[in-house]
Amino acid sequence: MADEKKLLKIVRSLPPERVAQLIDYARFLQVYSGSYVEEADLEALDEALWDRQFADSADVLQQMAEKALAEHRAEKTKPLEPEEP
């Protein structure tokens, strides 16, 4: 019971995005605690983690895309020439 109170106190002090990360980590610990887990549970956990990671990086990805497009429009890019096998 004391540990639960400590955990709740910590969670209440965190900003919302950190609480979401904490929940993801708790799910990870729950899934990989050594008990049997359904394949669907693993897939749901993986999907939630990917969604969170992409959501957290959306602004950075948008900035990178805008920079790449600006360089392309300014003709500062080269065509991709894949190597022959």
C-alpha cells in the first residue's frame, strides 16, 4: 500500500506526456514479467509504443520534411542512383 501511494504521488507530479510514457513502460513491464501473454496483447503494446513515438516526433519529422522539400526546390539535391546488384 505504501508503494502505491508513492507511485501515485509521482504520477500526479508528472506532465501528461510523461504519464503516457509511464503507462507504456508499465505495460511493457507487465507483458515481459515472465507470465504468459497472448500474442494480441504484444501486438497492442507494440502498436501503442509506435503510436506514442511517432506522435512525440511529429514536429521534428515535419521540420525535416519541410527542409528537405526546400532543398529540393532550390535544386540542392541529387537524384538517387541505387547500386546494381
